[in-house]
Amino acid sequence: MTPRPRDRFGRPLPRDADVPVQADPVALSPEDTLREAAELIRQGRAFRAHEVFEALWKATEGEERELWRALAQLAVGITHAQRGNAAGSSALLRRGADNLTTWEGLQPYRVPVTALRAWALESARQPLPAERLMAAMPPLVAQD
């Protein structure tokens, strides 16, 4: 089936909408996934970042699979904030933070799990407008 056109926040549009349709992303390496997702979030395209994480999540087996799922959930939390859905944003940010618990204190692929969890949990407690939420988000990859 042909992918459905979507608006900039990932909401489906009518099939005949006059907007470019993006194919589902293919699974990238973990490093490329993080780089691509970070850039998409920076551009305000959290739904697309979620799709990038989702591609790797679905292509990964074992414990690491949950890392990519949790990061996809954080991106969906941002997406809900962009759509004005504070309750959905809080729920997904909390779920993503909970699913990162396994890596608390670690930095798999240099992902600052502790900082991301703290940001997500605080943002779930005190919902912010999407722009402020993204501005407060720690980098997906720890800076050297």
C-alpha cells in the first residue's frame, strides 16, 4: 500500500492531498538513527523522528530493542505536544522514560539516558508547549 500523505505533525491527510508523500524510513545503524532523529527533532519533525526510531526498533532483537522503542515513544510524546494533546504527550513521555529505566546511569550509543529520563518525567508532570518542550530536551547524543 502507498504511504498516506501527512501534515508536518504526522497527522494523516486525504489520499489525494497535494503534498509529497514520504516512504517509511529503512532501519539505519544506531549512530545514523540517532543523528537523523536528532536533526528531525531540531527541525520540529518529531513524528518523522519517531518513524526513524521505529524502523530500527522493529529491525532490532534482544534487550536493545526496548531502547529504540523508548526513544520512539519520547518522539511521539513531542508529536502529541505539537498537536496540542497535553494528556497524550504526558502519557508517551512517561512511558518512554519508564522504558528507559533499564539503561539508567548508562549511555548506550552515547545516549544520555539519565538526562532524557529526567526531562521526560518532568515534562510529563508539567506539560510544556511543544517549542519549549523541544528546547528543554537534552541532546540525543552526549556531547564530548
